[in-house]
Amino acid sequence: MSLAIPASDGWDVFHQLMREGDLSARLYPDAYLAALAISNGWRLVSFDRDFERFGGLQRHSLCSGG
């Protein structure tokens, strides 16, 4: 097991997503996970379609048809 740690610009990416997205509080954790993935060059895999709102995020949707 390893701990996912944001790259050096992780918090900058998080704050950028927060500013651009005008997000409600319920989406803050999604923004953090998106920033973690973006800053480290990872692909995020999720059933949650809310991640579609984050530009620059490489993602794979597990929803049918996604």
C-alpha cells in the first residue's frame, strides 16, 4: 500500500479547480481527488459523473455507456 501525495503543484491545481468550478461544498472532496490525479498525471477511475466537470482530468467512467 502507498499513500497518494499531491505533486508540488497539487494545492495550486486544487485552488484553480475550486475557482473555475464555482463548486458547492459537497464537491470539494471530488475537486481534491481531481487535483491529486491531475497534478500527478494519473487517470481517475470512478462511477461518479461529477468528475466530468474538471477540465484537464484524465478519467475513465465506469458508468454504463461511459
